[in-house]
Amino acid sequence: MNRSAATIAVILIVLGVLIAVPLRLAFPGAVVALLGIVCGLTLRTANEWERAVVLRLGRFAGIRGPGVFFIIPVIETVYVLVDTRKQSTIISAENTLTLDGVSVAVDSVLFWKVEDVRRVATELTDYRAMIGQVAQTSLREIISGMGLGEILGNREAMDAKIRAAIAAKSQDWGIGGIAVEIRDVRIPAELNDAMSRNAQAEKEKQARVTLASSEVAIAEQIIHAGEVYEANPMALKIRQMNLVYEMNKDRGATILLPTELAGAMSAVLKGLTPEG
């Protein structure tokens, strides 16, 4: 008897006693009290997410609920209430060797729900424990068939493989809605350090390649600029004057120029000065 049925039964029995004794209405009071006893023996309730598996003389009689339902006293019994909500189970694999011989520890979460209430209640001794054990063995099998790089770099594929393995092993259990998510993959500290150093070396290599590519691009631009200045000496002299100006505009320093450069600049200035 659950709490709701017991409360209704007690209320009816107390009400029957009050009617029979203080009001001196023995027969109506007895009827109400008897109704309370009957409710206590037959009335049951199940929550919205629960299904009651009822046995009649030891054999499956049906699934009742949610809400209020009745059973036949003595002949029928509520064997179990099955939770049909989506549930989660933590599964872990410690010190499991990968395909390339690396010991790893993997933590994951299994999501599942009961789809066939009769089957999980009458064919499985403990469906919660069994789905957890199947998930754990499947996790170890998948880890053993994958390399470390694949485990670390493609968790979605690993999730799919574990889900498929669990679904295949539990397809006749009445359990569905299976999904798996890998939470954490732990590897030995020394291997983690080695992988970190390797990643750092790879980044340094990429940085050096990028720098070398930049140097090549700069050299190509310098060659092109040299060709332009060779074709137009006046442009080179103007560029020289601009560099001298840029060097002197903020510092106010005195710059000594070679005679040839000073003469070239003077000639340029004369050429740029309008006549007259």
C-alpha cells in the first residue's frame, strides 16, 4: 500500500467511526469504515512517470498507472513500480590499454530509458545494474579497438561506437533511448608531458616556416623595388630624401651625408623647384 491509498483508507475508517459512535448511526458508520478497509486493500496510485507491474497469483496480469488503479486483494499484488523517465548512469574504465598500447582512463555518461515495462520487470533481475555493466564492458572494448590519437581527436566517433555496442547487446531488454557522452580522457603524466612538448615543437616549427615565408616575400618586394629604382634613378633619390626627413623630423639631430648623396639631393631639389 502506498501513501496516498493509506491516507484515503485511514480517512474513511476514521469517518466511519465518527458516524457510528458520536452520531449513533451504526450501519452507515460501518459501511463507511468497511469502504475504508476495502480501499486500503485494493486502491493503489502511481505517479505520472511510474508504471506498476501487477501479478495475479504469480503470473503477469498487466501494467497499471499512472494515477489511481485497483487490485484484487490477496490474488493480485504490485510486483514493482518501473520508472519510465530518462535516466543517466556514470560509467568509467580505468587503466585500459588502447590499440597502440597506451593505458588510459575514460569517464563517460550513459543516458537511457525503459521502453518495455513488462520485459524489464519480468525478464531482467536488475535492469539498472545490468545496463551499467554492459555499458562498462562496451566502453572497455571500444577503447581496446581504438588508438590514442583517435580517442583524443574524435570523441564523437567513439561515442557512436559505444552507443552502437550497448544497443546491440541490450536490444532485447526493453531499454532504449541510449546515448553516450565522453566526459574525460586521462593519460599517464609522462605521456601528457611528451605530447605537450611535441605540440610546442610543432608550433615552433610552424612559426619558423611562417617567418621564412615572410622573409621570402620581403626579399621579393626588395628585388622588385630595386628594379623600379634602377629604371628610374630620380625615384631612388627622392626615396633617399624621404628617409633622411623621416630620421630627422622627430629627433632634430644633425645628419652628415656623403658628398655624392648631398649633391644628388641638391640636383633633385633644383629639378623640383619651379623656374622663375
